Amino acid sequence: MKKAFVTGAAGFIGSSLVDRLLNDGISVIGWDNLSTGQERFLENAHKNKNFHFIKGDNLDLPALTKAMHGCDIIFHLAANADVRFGTHHPSKDLEQNTIATFNVLESARSNKIKRLVFSSTGSVYGEAAVIPTPEDAPFPLQTSLYGASKVAGEAMISAFGEGFGLQAYIFRFVSIVGERYTHGHIFDFYKQLTEDPTKLRILGDGTQRKSYLYIQDCIDAIMHVLNYKSSKPSLFHTEIYNLGTQEYIEVNTSVKTICSQLGLSPTLTHSGGKKGWIGDNPFIFLETKKILSTGWKPKLTIEQGIIRTVEWLKANPWVYDVRDKT
């Protein structure tokens, strides 16, 4: 790996990956339309002579193809991750996730790039019948437009692998937390509590069970697999790995950790029953034996990841001002 192309480079996960790649001595072209990504996340990257940022959209195929020239690996992280409001704008998941992924694949083919890393999601399993859910679990009916768009992206990636010899690594994430976190339940709860520390509204009954992974553990896992597989070539063009921890927590427990970190005891109100919104999976817990068998394991627990997220949000209130303007 000499020169990487990162879509969604100014995002939470993308910018964290950019920093890691640069620290490893890899040249990086960062690509982002800045619709949700933050240029501030790339401040350190811009100080590195091996980093070049291009503002561009994955729906602009000619510009994307041109920008990707000379790279030897693609990290495709850009996506609409707005699961909760997917039914409010159904075309967004199709365009920004599915069609955008096709354009990334076409650009890779035009540039003869043979390696791709794709950030997928545990949401592709819908409401899984098998818990913890392994990579080869049978797919149920899809429950969110976001999950459906990622399934379509995965399918195209594997088809391009077979058709054009692309070596792809698909990572199905649980929810990622940590520094530069800008959306999700911790983000929403923290905002509520700063506006009124006496009460907190929770979507769902709070018994939803979720798994989370700290951002640096996520980046460690991706880089570990790439290094691991370079010494052990795969028989398949597409490799799929679940990324998560070997634990999960209830939303109510997550709330207690957040409130404890802030020294607050708000009155809690719940709404929506077992699901907070359409597509909210009440139990997400991925089987991670495959990634663990390679020698990787997470360094932080879920609770530690939540605490680091809260501390980062406390130190960076500007992210809320930026989000309110978008």
C-alpha cells in the first residue's frame, strides 16, 4: 500500500483513518463533499505533505475517476448513515450509499485499482434470528433503508470482485464511538442534557441492547486485517468481517454511564415501545470470532468508549453548532 484514496475523509471514521494512514507513511488523497464531514477533523492531516484533499461528490463519476488516479487502494467510508430518518428521504440512501458505491467501483475499474475496503454495517442483518450474529447468518427481511442500501453495495462489490478481479474487504461495523463522534445516541443525549440537565427523553423503552466499538479499535482492526491478509492471500475476492466487541449493553445502562460521567440525575421518559424508530433493531450483537482468530482484539470496553466519547463532546461543543447549521 503506497497511496490510498479515502472517501468520506472528513468524517468521523474517515478522518481517523486518514490520520492513521499518514502516520504509517502512506500517501492519502482525501475525498469528501463536506455535507456532514468537518474540515476541522483534517487539520493535522493538512500539515502532512503526503496528504491531498479534494472536495468532491461520489455522484460525480468523471471527477471521482480523475481524483482516484494513481492510487493503489480505496477506503470507501462515505455514506448517508441517517438510519433514524431514512423514511423521510428514501432516495438519499439509494443515491449516497448504493449509487455512490457503484461509482466508486467503476472509478476503481477505470483506474485499474485492485484493492478496496468498504465500511458496511451490522444493520444488514436486520432483526437477526441468530445472536450473536455471524458473517454467514441468513439475511432476514431488511428493516431499514440504510441497511438495504448497504446490502446492495456489498452485493455490487462482490460482483465486481468476481467480474474484474477486485480484492475487497467488507467490514460490518457495530456503532462506532469515540473522538470526532458526531451522530448517534450519545450525541443526542449529551445535547439534551446540556440544554436541560433535569430531564432526558429516550426513544424506545431503553431495553434495546446494542454493541459499540471504540474508533481506534475499529481502525486497528481494519489495518490489522489488511496486514494479516497480505501475508495470507485469500481464495475469495471478497472477505467479510464483523467488527465489534464481545459484549453489549442496554440503552438504559448507556444512559447511566453518560449521566454518571456528567454528574447528573435527570428524570427519564421513554417513548415508542421496544423500538425507538422504524428500523431500530432492538438487539444488535455481532459474532466476532473471525476477526479475533486473526489476532486482533479491542482494547477498550463499551463503557470506556462511551466515557471517552462524552469527554470529547464536552471538550468540543463546536460540533453541535456545526450540526445545527446543516
